[in-house]
Amino acid sequence: MNSVKLYKTKKVCGKDTPAVTFLYHTPAGRLLLRLLTRPAVSKSIGFLMDCRLSALFIPTFIKAHRIRLHEYKPVSYPSFNAFFTREIREGRRPLAEDTSAVTAPCDGKLMAYLIAGRQLFRIKNSVYDIDSLLLDRQLADEFKNGVCLIFRLTPDDYHRYCYIDDGRVLSLKKIKGILHTVRPIAVGQYPVYAQNTREYAVLQTKHFGKVIQMEIGALFIGRIVNHKTNGTFKRGQEKGMFEFGGSTVILLFQSGAVQIEPAILENTQKNKETIIRMGNKIGEALRHEKEETPCPKQV
């Protein structure tokens, strides 16, 4: 019963806060935005969120975003960042039972695109291609005609993410950039996913072949914390977490590797995000396990 069908959809063009509207829609705001989107500023704010006084913001944050505390481990949080990266209770994010199912690596609002040629996806007249996203033309060529899944995390989501299959890390890349919000208001005006600070891992997986999992920083997030830099991993194992704020996880699959749930594709075509939770089934493998090179046991 861990199906995406249990969850609702959300129009991409939702309302933004007055502060975000000011930053992206006024001349004075855009001038201030040039400063705020610098990684150094986000890192400074991140440092403040680590101090003990920042814990004073927790009750207001819980109320504003209607955080369901019963889903999380009952611990004392020494700082706002400690609360933001809180761990979920055991059993609250179960993985789909079918190991060949494509499962969501995180909570979020999902949109799914077919990668046609160099085009990756289009949102509010902004077009993004694989080359600019990965900054690696040869690698980008391997994923043309594949599938791109975009998981947009918001403050109410669980901000840890996991591996979707057994496998091993082939390579890692970190790309320095600036830090826009990932709200639709910014995505409509800037190539956010190609400008923002991001890092990605190229993964060889058991059921889906070669997969890219990318984490993208957002406004006031200077830190993407990934636990593993090499070696093997297991399905459902925590890959990392975002510190403070909403952000984005992207999955790229090669051509013929997976079939995404039709409802998710239909929602995307209607400019709707599908609200999902980590572990939900969102598709299935098209390749048979016997066709894949077995991954080494985890060490």
C-alpha cells in the first residue's frame, strides 16, 4: 500500500510569501537578491542556525508549517538546524516491497520529464538541458532519451534522502554556484537548477543500470551533507541530508531503464506536482536483474 496514489497533487504556480515576491519582483529586491544568493551568505546563516539561540525559532516553525512531530524521533533539539535535520521514526517511511520498483528517495513534490535530445525540462518558459546541469557533455550523452525526476522539498518535508537501490558509487562531482530559492517564482525567472550549488553521484544500480542522483542547494542553504564518497550502498540506506530550508533532489535514468507511473506523467503535463513521501513506489524497472552486472557486497 506504499503507493503514490495515496497522495495529492499541487499546482506549480502556488502563492509566494511577501518576502519572496519582493526579492524576485521588485528592482530593490533583485539588488538585494544578488547578495543573498551568494553561498557565503547562506553559509553564514547556516552557522547562525547551528547556535543554541536558534532553537527559539523551532516552536514558530512547527506551527507555521504544521509539522507532524509524532512522525519523528522524540529528542531534544539543541539548535534549529538540529531540528531541521530531525530523524524520522522507524517504520514511518517504509520502502515499496517490490525491490524492482522505483521508489522516491525523499519526501517532496514530484515532476517527471522525458529527456528529449538536449532538452531536459521546461517550467514557466525556462528550458534546462542535461549539459548545463551536469557540466559533462560525455556523461550527458549517456542520459539522452531517458527520464528526469525532480523532487522539490519544502520546509514541512523530511530533509533526509536515501539510495533507491543496491549498488556502488562510480563517481562524484560538486559544482559551485549561487543559491536561489527553488520556489516556482524563481524557477520562472532564472535557470535555477543549472545555476545553484549542487553535487551529484553517478551510481551503478542493481535494477536500474546507471543512475545519477543530484542534490541542489537553495536560498539560505549552504550545506548539502552526503555521507558516502565511494564504495557500495544498499536500497533505503541514507545518502545524506539538507541543512536548513527547502531544496531539490534530481534522479536521472537512462533510456529504457524505467517506466514512471502514468499518473505522475499526466500530472506533470497538467503543470501539477505529485506530493510523495520517501519510499513510495513511483515507477518500475524495465530491465531484468539478470541483465545487470552484479554489484559487490557492501563493505
